[in-house]
Amino acid sequence: MTDQELQRLVEDISTRFFEMPFRHQARFNKRLRTTGGRYLLRTHDIEINPRHLEEHGEEELVAIVKHELCHYHLHLAKRGYRHADRDFRELLQKVGGSRYCQQVGEGRKQLPYRYELVCQACGTSYKRKRKMNPARYRCSKCSGKLKLREYAAQGV
């Protein structure tokens, strides 16, 4: 789907479900990672993550467009356009938009533990993702000194 086809789809959904025209730009933005789309307050444009269309199909895309159009129309009407506002939740339910979009790709990669603080007295282990100065801390169980152990670099 091209940006022009997306623009026509957004205009069609706006007139069909909201009975108001969409007079700004709708486009795909490949840089969006964690969201399905976004409404830009200053320009009133809508940007959509193209990976949602590729991975979940047009039905998911329509639900995301409805969500962003709720922000759009409520903001222009000077009503509650934020997620927590009652106006937004009611309009979203009325038009059948999605409150949350599905996850795309692998999601956020969880870094493995790279460091371990080991108590020299009782052997208690504390796994950490960030490097710490063991001289500044003590064991929570026996107040013993801690020693830093670094794991070999894994394919991060």
C-alpha cells in the first residue's frame, strides 16, 4: 500500500465512521518501532507504522487508523483527545477502534545479565545488567564484601 492509498483509506474511514472529513496528511513512517501510529498535534497529520500492515493485515491497520482519527477529531473539536479522557474512550468504543495495537516483530530485546556481584562470605549472588562498583555495596544477608564477576560477551 502506498501513501496515496493510505490517504484515501483514512479519508474514507473518517467520513464513514466519524461523519467528518480528514483534511490533513496521512503517511507511513518506517521509523516507528513500538507504536502502531501517531497523531501529530502541531501539524494534525497521522503517521502509521507500515509493519503492522505487513504482519497483521488490513483489519489491524483500519483499527489503528480509527484510533488515530479519534485523537484527530477530538483535538480539533477541543475535547478530551488523550487516552485517559472519557471523550476519547467513548468515541473509540463507538467507532470500534483498537485501544492497543498488536506487537510487531520480536519486540524489545531483553539484555542478558552481564555482571554478577558475589558475596565473599556467604556466596549470595546478585545478577546485574549494568556494571557497579562493589566497594560501595554490601551483601543484604550477611553484610559481607561483594566481588564483581563479569560474564563473557554474548551475542548482544
